[in-house]
Amino acid sequence: MPGPFIQIDQLHRTYREGDQSQPVLRGASLTIQVGEMVALLGRSGSGKSTLLNVISGIDRVDSGTVMVDGVDLTKLSERDNTLFRRRHIGFIYQFFNLVPTLTAAENIALVLELNRCSRAEIEEKTDHLLRAIDLAAQGDRFPDQLAGGEQQRVAIARALVHSPKLVLADEVTGNLDAETGQRVLALLKDLTVRNRTTLVLVTHSLAVAQSADRIVTLEDGLLAERQGHFAW
């Protein structure tokens, strides 16, 4: 039988500022299967974004293991971590993180260019995603010419255009009004379910969390399968 898609075990991460040290992860462990949507709840500053960065290989842990699709990211060099992330992981940020000097289409195409895809493949996949997020007519617009919900849809398309096995979303609806947030979440779920993509979603919203297959709470540096009492 194949193992879990994500297996994180006994993660410890402490940040140091001068003489002060702040433990964020204190032995966090979690198993996620292929195609699962897992919502991650936790107080502000509890380490949710740190955990996403660790799972993606952006941040290093002090100790513990991070297995993604059979690859131990803690054993990879910085370069190999970057290549693995670029090929197999999509990241969606709360504040979109679109490149302001690139159009919507160019933002979506960027990861394909970094992965050295052919021009024909880049154009085909970019056009397909622009249609999927209902922005085919806005592909030549720059981020500051788009509404917040449109920018987030572009960010989702950018994260999914290379068909990643894993998508990490950090407060994907947190900077949007309720109605726009619901539409964006529905789009994200539809696109990931269609491709059987594993999705880990950080949120403060219990309503968003309850749309996931599982809810996991990060509290006191540990992970537990419960809703927590601090969601809204």
C-alpha cells in the first residue's frame, strides 16, 4: 500500500531575535492523504504560516522530518528544494503576491517559464486557466487594474497552472469580502478536486474550515484534529 502523501513528524522550529528565542513548532506531527483538503486553524501568531513554509520547503526546521510524496524535504539542498517546490507545489497567498509589472496572463505563465515549458504549452495552459477563472478578457491587465477577487483568482490560477500535486493556501479568502471569498473558495475547491490535488488551507474562518475534509488546529506548537474555540 502506498504511504501518505504528506507525513510531517516531530517538527521543531524556534525563531531567535537577539537574546530572545520564540518556539513556534514544538513537535508538530500530521499525516495527509492524496487528494485531501485539510483546513488549518490557529490563533494569530501560532505558526500556521510557518508550518506552510516548512511543508513547502521555504523554511527549514530545527529538527523533524517533512515527507511530501515520498521525498524528505529536510534532506534536500536549497536548490533542490526550490526545484521541487517549483515543479510540484502551488502556493496561494492572502495578499496575492502578484508581480505588479506583469499582466494577469504573464503572472500565471511565470512558473511555466521557470520550468522551461515550451511557448505553445505555456500559451495553452495559461489560456485554459484564464477561461477557468472567468478572466479570459482580462489577461492583458496588470494587477492594479483588477479587483481584489480577480487578483486572488489570478493567484489561484498561477498556483495551479503547472498541475502541482500539492497546493498550500494561506488565508485565501482573508482579504476578500464574504461573497467574493465564497466564490473564490468554490473555484479553488473545484479546480483542486478536478485534478485530485492535495490542498492545505490556512484560515481563521470556521465556515471556510468546515468545507474541508478535515480540520486541524495548531496550538502551543502542536497539531490536533479539533476545531478550536478561536475561529470566527
